[in-house]
Amino acid sequence: MRARPMAFALLLLATTAPTAAAQEAYPARPITLVAPFPPGGVADLTARPVAAALEKVLKNPVGVVNKTGAAGAVGMQFVATSRPDGYTLLLALSSIAIIPEADKLFGRPPAFTVDQFVPLALISADPTILVVPADKPWRTARDFIEDARKRPGQISYSSSGIYGTLHMAMELLSHAADIKLRHLPTPGAGPAITAILGGHVEALASGPAAVIAHIQSGKLRPLASWGVERHPALPDVPTFKELGLPGAEFYIWAGVFAPKGTPAPVVARLESALRQAVAEPEFRGAMDKLKTPIAFRQGEEFRRFFDADARRLAEGVRRVGRVESK
Amino acid sequence: MLETLQNLSLGFSVALSPTVLLYAFVGCVIGTLVGVLPGVGPLAGISLLLPVTFGLDATRAIVMLAGIYYGAMYGGSTTSILMRIPGEAASVMTCIDGYAMARKGRAGAALAIAAVGSYVAGTASIVGLMALAPPLAAFALRFGPPEYLALLTLGLLVLAYMSSGSMLKSLAMAALGLLLGMVGIDQMSGYFRFAYGLVELGDGLGVVPVAVGLFGLAEILATAGQPTPPGVIQPRFRELLPSRREWRESTLPIARGTVLGFLIGVIPGSAHIISSFVSYALEKRLSRHPEEFGQGAVAGVAGPESANNSATSGAFVPMLALGVPSGPIPAVMLAAMMVHGVAPGPLLIQQQPALFWGFIASMYVGNVVLLILNLPLVGLFVNLLRVPYSYLYPAILVFAILGVYAVNGSVVDVWIMLAMGVLGWVLRKLDFETAPIVLGVVLAPMIELSLRQSLAMSDGRYAIFIERPIAATLLAVGAVLVLLSLRTFVRRGRDWRARVVLAGKGEGP
């Protein structure tokens, strides 16, 4: 009975404090940044330092709310349908482009569509890394691909779930390299890593931060990266682009979005505030601890990145098609 | 050995420093409260407090969050015993016999045994965590989908032991639970099943709203439906403590629950919830008076409550030794470490000895704190029963709704809880038991996923379940259990035939 009153007190503080400010100027009320995944995930861990830095820049409370469920669809739908006044923002991951496409595939009414959002800023974009257990014979990505060609459907990999980001990365590679792998979906990125460490699958596409400790301890071997450039933390690991597979490009990215229809002055204010926020030393320090490089992009640049990514992912989803149950 | 003692003394020097001690204490207090409040479980509690820890250093943050986790296991039994509302999901089993004990006026004894069992299990399992973490973690990782399915099959067999009434009715409820567990996104193909266009149903029916509805709300409705309210229990002080017989009957269940809970807790993906179910079934199987289960058997409180506590220590094994989350709660704690710049992974114990050993030592301290905190509270909590129902039940209802809403901030969860409350009430009227439904809801998604994952791994060959040694062993144990119960069946049959023969002889010459 202690935890609740504290939360209520915070809420009360948050709702009463800013009313003193001028009513018409944005922001006049606390801003909610919705993280559509549970605490501790990439979205949550990025949202919290972003919110803290924004709060400092805007001199206005910014709270993170975890609205979770259905692989992020619940939170994203919530923001898509909330009032476009700049007080409800979304911190989304790459999956924002996948979910509507999967909905289309199954012929169900989409929970939301990408054009219901205005992209404000890209915060981070980390390429996935192909890792295999260290006791496997493949020394290079070429070994792996050649072996996969010889044994179609025999080499297995784990993912964070069907149509999830880690599944899509592997799917883009399979298509680019013309190989067929066996897919083992798990309920999240954590279980996917557990599966490869336990020797239940033979490959995994993972965000670098989640596997670097296991690479350093010699349990996993990195073969290649999905980035355009080599990853700074793994300078010896080539990219698929270098290996002649430019189609295998994939990032786990995090960006801030507002609902469509948010007034232009508010969007402009938020964009400039986000630009200042990512320059805050506390923010840089927090992202550094998470081993996630900042990849800040805005405006046209972010829109281009987002469109290209959404196109790639939509194609990927369509190529996987509807998975018939086994 | 000497090295371990040196490390432990380092750990205690960290854990007993005033600030770390303070955070361990705060964590334990919050954990107890989170456990006591219906609906709000340790995951919600830790998630709510994760941002608060960002200002602390890594050791303090981890010590506090862990305190919430195991503290919740202490507190979870309270409302289960007093009001038949599971404070968190792992206390569902305690509702059955704990509440039955309370109806008999033994609420104090049940609470005290739950606290002492939790203490013994909590402390003993830290020894296991300390001594066995690295080898056990490596073993736990070998639990892939086929092994997990074998374990869950054992869990299903447990269902047969759940009921104290009709076996047929109990199996029917289990089947209903398994069906309810099918709601949500199919993890292998992405289909929405039985969601009726509600995105919120994508993750299925949560265990918390189902359990709080079926147990707590149903109980409230049933009481309200009686023409005369049941007499308020007036606990007397000398009845607060367990009797000698109750202590004796709980000793072995506590010991077995500790070992069992620890082992199940270590396995990745497995929840502390299952440990309490399995412990309950084990105690019923081993008991000389299985008919007492459901009517207030002490072992039915002591075993599961010990098991869910030692399962929390078990869950830390893969987290600390390998940096692998064994469930959602350790996953949040791993994230907390990363936020503080501590890289979780196989090298954690060497690179951060002060954090690791400080954490271990703080768990010893925390368990003592919790025991000191909880035993005197028994008297206080039992006094809640003196409050007339007309005041107590509306208050509980409010807390249950708030708690269930707080977990995901979802109104749909509240509706699920209310619907389950009505369902539970109807089923009670028809003399069905509701515990098997909860077990079905817990098990169904896990069984389905691990079965289909196994078949995806083997490309559709069922032989995978007997080719892998751990899975084969577990299935063999399950088969032996089935055969053993068949044997008693046959023997009883023989007894019956023997009696007929004897009767025939008597009628003879």
C-alpha cells in the first residue's frame, strides 16, 4: 500500500505543476511518451533517457508510459488514435512498419497504419549481427552461406517471434543469399539468445549490445553485420554489403513519432527540442551505458530512412507470407 | 571453500553497509506490499520502480529490485490465506488450503508457516545459488523446447492430483482452462485467435486477472449471496502460532518445496508459478492423508509457499552466471544492470565481485528482514478478519480492480477479471473447482509453444522427445507416475475382487 500512493503523488505533482505556465504556449501540460514494450526492453531503455532529456529541454514534465501487448500493437494503436496535440508521443522500434503489413497479410482490419504517424526523430539505429555458436565449423559468413545452400532448411535459427525484427533480418539475408533456413520463433530477444546459448539452434541475428558479452566470453562467434558500415564495437566483422549481399541491410532502430494531425508549430517545437535533447551529456552517457550508438536523423533524412526501411520490411513480410501451421 | 567464505565476507561487507542495507530493507517492504496487494505482482512492482533506481549505483539498484522480487513471495500468501485472493500468481495454490485453514480459525498458523517456510526456502536456496550457480546454469541452458515440453507434461499429470472432489469435474475444468489459454496471437504463425478484433487480447488472458477473478471475486460474490453473512472470525492470540502437530507436518514439505522450487526456478522460461503447482501435487501425492488437501492441510501451504520462494533464487542462477534471463522478472533486472553500465554475462562474477557477492549476502540479510517483518504482521493481518464483511469486501474489490488495472494499464484486463469472477461464482454453485482452470491458463500457451518449437527444430519428427536424454528422462518419470497410479487402481480392483471372494466363501458352507 506504499507503492500506490507514491505513484499517485507523482501523478498529482505532474498534473498540477505546469498549470501555472501560460495556457496557449506548447507545452503547457505534461507530455506522455508511450513505450509499447515492457520495461527493460530496447524501447523502454531508450524512452527513459529521451524523456529525461526532453524534460530538461522543454522545462516540462515528460513521463514514460509502458503500454504493452500484442508485440507493440497495443501501444502503437493507442498513440495512433490519441488526440494529435503533442502531449502523447510514441517511441517506436522497426516493428512499427511490420505490424500493419502483417495485418494486411491476414486480411484483418489493421490496428494502425504507418501514415497515422508523423516521424519526429530517429534516435538510434543498430545493425543486427549474425552470430553462431563458437563450436560450429563456420569461420566466415561465406562458410555459413555455402553450407546453408548445400543443406536447405537444415540450419536453424532463433528469433524474437514471427515477423519480429530478428526474424525479418534473417529473412532479408535468406532472400539476398538465396538460402533456406529453419526458423524457431521464441517469445522475445532474451529467449532467442537463450536458445542459441543452449545449443538448440545454430544461428541468430541479434542486436550487438545483447550478444557482445557472449562474443567476448568466447561462446558465440560473430560472422557478419547487416549494417552499411562495420560496427564500431566489432571492427573485424565484415558487413554483408562487403560480401556482395547489399540486400541484407537491416537495423533495429528507435524513433520518436507523434500522431498525424499534430499542429506544425508543435511538431517544429518538438523537433528542435529533440535535437537539443540528444546533445545532452546525460543522454549520451545513458546511451553509452546501453552500448547503443546514437544515430540522430530528422526531417527529410529520417523520412527517407523510414520509408526505405518500411519498404524493405513490407517486402520481407510479404515474402515470408502466411505461415501455415505445422 | 575458503575462497567462497572470503568472497562471502566481501559480500557481507557490502550488504551490511548502511545504504545497501537500507535499500534491501526498502525493497523487502515494497515487495511485501506488492505481494499483499491483489493483482499487483513482483513484475509490476519491479517495473514501476525500475526508473526510480536509475539514480542509484548498480549494487543498490539490484539489491532493491531483488528485494521486491523475493519480498513479494512472502507477501503473496497473505491475501490468499485470509481472503482467498492470490496476492500474486505464484500464490494461487495457497488459496486452497490456506483459506480453508483460515475458515477453521487457523489463519495465524497458516500465515506463520508460510512466512517461516519462505524464510527457510529463501535462505537455503541462496546456498544453492552460491555453490551451484555456474554448473547449474550450464545445465539449465540445455533445457530447450523438447525438455520444456517434457517438464510441462509432468505438470499436466499434476492436474490429476489437484482435485479433492470429482476427478471428472476437475479434468473438465482443466480442459476449460487449456481452451482459455489458447486465446491470443499464435506465436508460430502470427494468427490472432479468439481475439474478436480486440488487440488487447493479443497476449491472451493474463494469469493475474483470471486468478483474482476466479478465486477472489467468486468468493466475494458467494459470500454476498448467502442469506446470513458468515460469522466474523475472532482470532485469539494463542491461536496465532502453529501447533506442534502443524510444525511437524510442515517440516518435510518445506524441505521438499525448497529443493523442488530451486530446481524449477533455474530452468529458463519456467515460472515460479509452476513450482508452486508441482509442489502442491507432490505433497498431496506423498501425504498420508491426501483427503485433507483442500480442507486445510498444512502441507498444502508449507510446500508451495516454500517452493515459490526458492524458485526466485533459482531464477537468479542463469541471470547471474550467464547473463541469460530465465523469465520476465530477471529480464527487467538484467536491463537495470545494463542501465548502470554493468555488462551482464558469463564474466559478471569475475568482473563485478562486489556486486555479485554483495547481492548474495544481501539476500541472506533480506530474508532475515522479511521474517522479522512478516511474523509480527501475522497478528495485524489476522485482525483484518475482524472487519465486518460489508466494509472489508468492497475495499478488497477496489484494491483488486486497481491492482489488475495497474499491471498493464488495461481496462480489458479488468473486464476479464470481472467476467472470471462471475464464471467462478457460477462454477462454485455447481460444485466445480476453479484451480485447474488457472493451471490450464498458465500451461496452455507454454505447452503449445514448446511442442511446436520442438517440432520446428526436428522438422516434424516426434522422435526428438526420446532422442534427447533430459526430455526422455522426464517423460519416463511421467510414465512411471501414470503406471504407479494405475497400480493402485488395479490393486484396489483386486481388493474389491478379494472382498467378493471372501464374501462368497462366507456364504458358502
